[in-house]
Amino acid sequence: MNIEYLSDKVEKVESIFNNILYLKPEDRIISPQANVVDDLKTILNEIFDENKCTDILFTLNTDKPFFAINVVPSMNGSDALTILTTDENIRLVNYQIEFDSKLFNIGLDSAELTALLLFEINSMMCNNEIFEKLRLLIDIKLLSIDDVIRIRESANYAQLMIFAVKDTLQKLGSVLLKDTAEELITPIIQATDLQNEIVSAKEKILASDVGLSDTLRTPVPVVLDWTLMVYSDIKNYKRMIQTTLTDAKAFTGSRLEKRELDACIDALNRIDTTISFNESVGNYLDNKNLGALNELSIFKALKRNGLRGLENELYEYKMRVKNCTSAEDAYLIMRGINSRLGILEDYLYNENLSDHDRKHWEEVAETYRQLRVILSQKKFEDKQYGLFFDYSALDKLDKKPEE
């Protein structure tokens, strides 16, 4: 984020929103003039100078659920796999913005609209913590169903994974799904002195007729959970997946979400579930993405050390699990275990092995699974969410210290 002349730039954003608010209702809901959209895009790219806003849409939404502001990052298959299967830092650069027409009819002023927009962009595009939260949700789900991310299957059905990742990131970042006012006061809001405006904007939305219902304000990542359930058996789930995606398209009022759903349906229709991994990836991930996929750290580690390296790391992971004393360390260990399990399961599923070798590597994978269970049973008091919180510690808050 570029903080130079930040207050002047924020004033320009507010001025643009004032121009939109003063349009006739029939003009506003169709779309502001192109120069207004271009001005907003330009000033946002000056504020968030390490990212690039490529498009801004104003969508007429009369009879579909309210979505407020969608900030949708550009993401390819290798980006999704990096997020899903590694602990590497990742930064997404390009993004699109979509405004729900209902947002401009519920009494928000230009400062409140500015606060909402800056919060959503920063939350989605400038916040590495959001990826760690996503990975935590994935780890929780994988543990609950005793499964792993199947790397090659994930690559084959990259578009479905991309949709699940984007949907979950939006839920994790949205101002409307934050539980407390403290969560709204992020660095970008503090830097722009919009603390009061972001709080009042959320309150106005939730109090309005268009505000999200309780059923839509759930933080549960249902799309991610659903995707992790179906992607590894597309052949049997294909018809159900198509029906679900088609129903979701009819439900949403967002044009950007409809595009994502169309991309999933098209990819699903193109993929023959009987073709080989190399053929399918070659056809449905471009060469650049495939090259990036092969450069993921887990693949580099596998190429450098071989499966023996994963087996040799078992002792290290046993010690790390045994000596783990904080939830933060537990998250990192869980991520490492899941990544290694993914490699082992991928190898067992896709390679022709002798009975002896298969039994050996199944035993190695099972040991990693057991470590995952042991780790999940540890409880810590330093985090109040996720797998590892010691809920019994809540009782201590109500107990008076012994005299």
C-alpha cells in the first residue's frame, strides 16, 4: 500500500462515490459513466500500488441475495495448488471489483462506501493471514474426514479448486462476516482514519432490508467442504456437481460469481475422467501453469530427496509433535504433515508398486496419519479458535483464585 498522499487519494475515492450517489437512480443502477469507473480504478491502483485492479463492475441486483462488494482475485491452477498443498507464502496481484446495486440505496454515505471498499480490497489482496486461515480450515476438514489433498486430482480439476478457494477467501475477508468491531479496525482503516465509518457502514447494512440473513452470514466454508468431498471422485459425482453449480448460478446475483461457475461447468464438461494425469493437465492447465505446478516446493523436495526423504523426516515430525507447546506451532506442523501425506497418497494411488513397496509406503503414510491425530488431540490456551483451543480453560475464567 502506498501511504504517500493517502488522505488526498481517499478524498478522491469519496468524491467518486459522491458522483455516483448523486446520479439519477435509473442511471446509477445501470452503470456510472466509463470515465468515473476509470477514475476509481486509477486511484485504487495508486493506493494499492503492489496490486492491479483490472475491472470494476456495477451489477443491477433486484431479486437475488445481497453481496455488497465482491473483490475477486485472478488465480490460476498453480496458485490454487500452492495455497492448497504447501505452506509457501503467496501473493495474488490482479483483481476485479463488483458492486451490488443495492449497496447504493440503503443510506450509506461516500465515506462509508470508501471504508467498505478499502477494507475489502486490503482484506483480500494485501493480507497473507487470510491464506493461513484458509489453510487451517482445509487442515481441519481433512482431519475430520481422515483425508488428504490429492495433488494430481487437484490439478486435473483446478477450476473447481479455484472456485472453492475464492469463495472461502471472500467469506474469510468480508466485512459482513466479521463478528466484532475490533476486527474491522485493520491497518488500512486506521491509516485512512475511517474507523467510525467502517463500523457504521456495517451497522447500516445489517439493519437494512437487504442485509444478509442469518443463514447467509454463516462462516462455515460449505463450498470448500463440498469441493473437498467431490473432487477426488468426479466420475461418480459429475452429474451432481453439474446440478449444484447450475443451481448456484441461478441463485447468485453476482456476475463475477456467475463467470466462475460457468468456468467450472465448462471445465467439467471438457474433462474426460478416464484420461491420464499428464494428458489432462496438459490440456487444461497451460504450459506456464504446469511449469509453476512442477516448481512447487513439495515437488522440488520430492525430486531432490525422493520418498526416502519423507520417510527420514518421520523422526523429526514425531519429535515436533511431542514437543509442540503452542497452537501456532501446531498449525505449522499440521500443514507439513498434510503436505507429506498428500505426496505419499498421490504416489500410492498413481504408481504401479510391488506388494512389498506398497505395504512399506502405506505404513509410512499411516504413521503420518497417526501423528496427525495425536497432534489434533493437543490443547493450548494461546488461541481461541481452530483445532487446538483448550476449551476447559474457559472454566478457569469463572473460578476465583485460591486464597
